[in-house]
Amino acid sequence: MFVSAHKEVREALVQAGIPFTVVHPSLEMKDEYIGRYIARGNAPEFVQLLEENYEKWITDIMVQQGCEHIVLKPGQYLVDVFDEKASV
């Protein structure tokens, strides 16, 4: 199941004792992620919002406690993580 990665949702999951995994890119992948959002046709306003907040949003996720973290590598997508976990 996928849920929002917003801070309030993550905190509620921790508070409720619900185990979860956060999958996120590294800070160094900002340019790659900006390119992905442009390539998939996101609105310029959204891309600008991401450019302005990427470091803050990713840092907030990186310091999240009470969960497992999976950090995506360059060129890696969410589907790649699930393919790897399914084969274990």
C-alpha cells in the first residue's frame, strides 16, 4: 500500500505504531528528479516548487525516525526497489 509521504502522515504512522518504509532519492539526485518531472509533463509551477524545496523535503524524509529507509540510486525507480524486494 502506498500513502502520502507528507510529514504529518509519517508522524501519524509512527504515533500509531504502524510500520512503514520510506523510499526516497538522495540529495545528490535533485537534477535527475527535476528532469524526470519535466519529462513526464508536470506543470512548470510544480517543477519550480520542487526545485525550491527539494533539499528541505528530502532532508526531512532522511531524518524521519521509526521507519525503514530505502534510498534510490541514480537511474533507479520505485518499481526497481519492489522488484528487488520481491526477488529476496
